[in-house]
Amino acid sequence: MRHIIIAVLLLSLAACSQKTALHTGHNDSAATTAAKPTKYTCPMHPNVISDKEGICPICQMDLVPVGSAEAESEHEKHTLSELTVTEQSRVLADVQTATVMSEPIRRTVTAIGTLDFAEQNRRSITARVSGRIERLFVNQSGMIIHKGQPLFDIYSPELLQAQNEYIIAFKNQQTTSLSGGAGSSIVTKIKERLMIWGLTEAQVQTLERGQEAALTTTIYAPYGGTVIEKKIVEGTYVNIGAPLFDVADLSMLWNMAELYETDVAAVKIGQQVVLHTQTYPNETFKGRVAFVYPVVNAESRTVKIRIETPNPHGKLRPAMYTETLFVFNQGTGLTVPDDAVLVTGKQNIIWVQVQGKTNEFAMRQVTTGAKFDGKTQILSGVSAGEKVVASGGFLLDSERQLRGGAGGGHQHGGETPQKNSDSMKGMKM
């Protein structure tokens, strides 16, 4: 009995020792794990290692802990999104590359517009005195008149009487002994009235030299331009203020273009634009943004932009349709050729040549921005200096899907992914 009790005690002591050792070992392992610093990596670029969380400097993806399930999963996708081709396959597929460039981004927006008269250059010539139009020198619309050019002869009893009064007052001033007195004041007032009624300085001087006024008086153009509308004919009796001619200076026109409200914020006063017309398809005209209207069209959701357009040669005419090109500078960014971006459903992808490997390519999902001059802005997914596939990208993507890379690079059917250096070996062109 004594021997049995001693044996039980020995077994109990051994079990306690083993439990203590296991517990101690577990604590040491936990301490070692806790002491070991966590490293972070990019799922798409495993060579990127960081001591803290952040984003990948190459593709801007969030860094994940090294060895995590997310890292392994993304790495697997990344592996499945790579293709290695033979030199012969690359030639047959016409795979050509272009370098990702960092350059100024210029977004071009086209707007439809209509030419119109410049309001400040459109005027009306009205009757300054009542009378009958005896003779018209400008007798049709469309004529170009110049300042000081004779417009018409008018018979006006009121104007005729004022001219005779001026002649008498002027003669009295010359013959009397008044010097700078009442006579001079009367002459000045009558002269001012004649000038208001449309007489020129030269016509007044003619009255001073003559003995009597003519029955009809010639009225001259107070300013020049193109006659848009003629509203009188010979023999018409007109009252003071009656409109006679509508005149417009067509050397400057307004181009009324309409932009969608989403583009208006980028328009700046003084910005230069380019115009095209169907009448002169091979010519370009320049304009300057002068005003952005403060009202949005409720139906079309557009805003009118007033553009001052020089017309020195008279080729442009009011009511012409125009195609107006606005170029918006949006700073500097990364660009690739348009053909380098493949649109697959909701994703935009680019095939990038693996650095240092001529015939190995990796698929990248990218975010695109503005398009201009056959180029596309890339907001994220590639870096400046990388080479992207500019021709043959669709063939690479087709081969990726054939080997099970569809749906973001996941392998179908539970097959083990593997990289086949001759994956495009059977491609025939």
C-alpha cells in the first residue's frame, strides 16, 4: 500500500511539472509575437514594405499586414493578373507599349453657340426735328455707312426758321457795336439748338457765310456701321424721335454659347476660346469670354456664355451657328494613350509591363479622369515612367480570361493557378 501511495505522488508531481513547462512556453511564444513588430505590404506590389499603415506609393492601395489572409488573397489575384508571353506571340499580337507621362491636363469641352449683334455696337438713328424726307442717300438695308456720310435731305419749317434766325443774329453781332454782350449770347444759344437738331459745325459755318438758308437741310450720319433696317422712304413725314435707321457695327460680334452647368465653374472671364462655323469649315476664329449669365435654363440645364468675337473681315454674320471649344487647364497629371485603357464592365484596366521584363505584363485597375488629344488622365493605378500596353491590350485580357483570370483574377473550378510562359503560344494572327 505504501508503494502505491508513493507512485501516485510521483505521477502527480510529473504532471504538474509538464503543465508548468507548457504554460511557460506559451507565455514565451506570446511575448515573442507581441515583441515582433508588424510589417505592412502592398497586395499588388509585395516589394513595398512599411513599418506602419498607409498607402502604396505606386498604386495608392491600402497597405495590409504581411502574411495576412488579405495580403495572400490579393497576391494570388495579382499573380493571376499577370501574363508572360513569348517574343513571337508578342509580335503576332502587335503588343506595343507607351510610357506613362506626367504633363499638363487640358480638358476640351465643345459647346454649340449662335452669333449675335454686340449690344453696345447697335444703335438707332432717329429724327431730331420734325419734317418731310425729300431725298434719301441711304435707301436700302445692308449698306455700310460711315460717320459724317449724308443720310437724307429733310424739309422742316422749324429747322428752316432757326437757320434764318441764326443768320440774322450773326449779322447783327457783326454790324453792331456790341462786343461780348447780349448779341454774342443769342448767337451761341441758336447755334447750340441747330447742333442739337442735327446740323454739323461745317453747316453752321456755311450759314455764317451765306445770306439765307436752303429750303432743305442735309442730315449726316452721327456714327457708322451696317444698316440693319431702314424704316423710312422718300416723302415720309417724321416727328421728333421717330426711328429712321437701325445701325450696327459688325466688326465685333457676340457668340452666345451654352455650357452644361457642370462645366460652368471652370469658365473664367477673359478666357480665350476657339470658334468653328459650317460656312468656313477650314478656318478658326478666336473669341474671349466676356460674361457668364447668372441664370440656368431649367429645361436644358445649360448656362449662356457671352463671348466677344472680333470680325475684322466681315466673314461672320449674326445668327450663324458656331461650335465653340473651351480648353480648361487642370494642372499636371499622369496620362496614357486612350487605347491603353480597357473598359470592362464597371472597371477600367491597364496592362503594365513588368519592370525589367520585356514580355511580362501585369493587369492594373485604374481610375480615369479627363480625356484630351487622344490621351486619358489616370488618377490612380500607375506611376510616371511605367510602360503600359498601348496596342494589343484586348488580346492580353482575352488570354487572361481564357486561363481563368476573369472576375478580377479569380481562378474558376478550383484549379490551382499557375503562370504559363507559353500561355499565348498558340495565338494566331
